[in-house]
Amino acid sequence: MLDLMLRRRSVRKFTAEPVSEANRERILSAGLITPSSMGKNPVELVAVTDRDTILSLKQCKPRGGQPLEEASFVVAVLANSDLSDVWVEDASIAATYIMLEAEQLGLGCTWLQIRNREGTTAPSEDMVRALLGAPKNMGVLCMMCIGHKNEEKLPYTEADIRLSKLHREIW
């Protein structure tokens, strides 16, 4: 698993080749089998392949939304805030699983933060909910832009693991 994590890098440039249905299903499955606080499973995913909808989502993320111009598959990671007071953490775990499965499949992926960001005309979360038809109680954490890589990044190395950030070891 560490080798996979070392390979995974944020990819923001994608080819025009669509992500296959089988790979989309695997990615969505990975995002839906994640652990959640007290087993409440508040996370819901919205899968988007429609080009016009993906381009419309860019209005929700005017700063840093460039990957939406090329991604062929976008997964909005939402969670029901009525079900869990730690929905942000639960949704973050789901987004991480999505990134790792995309890398396992040889696809590129990047996380676009939506929560606490501003869109072109309103808060990003409100704009995403409106575009995707999600109710107000659904918090929108992020959008995962996924596609075939059109840029290569070197993997992290063991030297990049900063053990100096480890506070202390207790044996």
C-alpha cells in the first residue's frame, strides 16, 4: 500500500479519452466502502460524465478549477450533515479512497476543495448543490477530477517521508 501512496500524485491535466464504465464503477465502489464514524455512512457520491455539467461545475470553483476543463469523470463527494456531526472527516476518507483507487487503475486524479470556498456567484457548496440537485443538508466537501493522465509526475521517494515530523515514539 505504501508503494501505491508514493506513486499517487495530483494530476491536473488529462487526455480526452473517457474513463471506462468498469473503472468508474470501481472508483465509486472504493468511495462507498469507506469507514465512517459510528457506522452512520453519511457519504453520498454524485458521478458526472456529462461534459456540459462538468464545465458548469467550473463556475463553482473559479480559482483552481482548471482540471474540470479536461477531466472526463468527476465525483462530487457529499455527506448528510443530519446523519453525522463528523461528516467532513467521513467524506475525506471517501475522497482519499477514490484517489487511491484511481491511481491503482493507472488514472490521474486531483481533489478540488469545495467546502469553505467561493464560487463565481455564491458559496461553492451552494452552487454545487444547485447544479447537482442535492438538498441543503448535504455538505459538499470536494470534487474529484479523474481522467487519463496527460502529465507525468515522479513518485514520492522514501526520502520524502518526513519522519522528522513524527512527534515521538513510545515503545
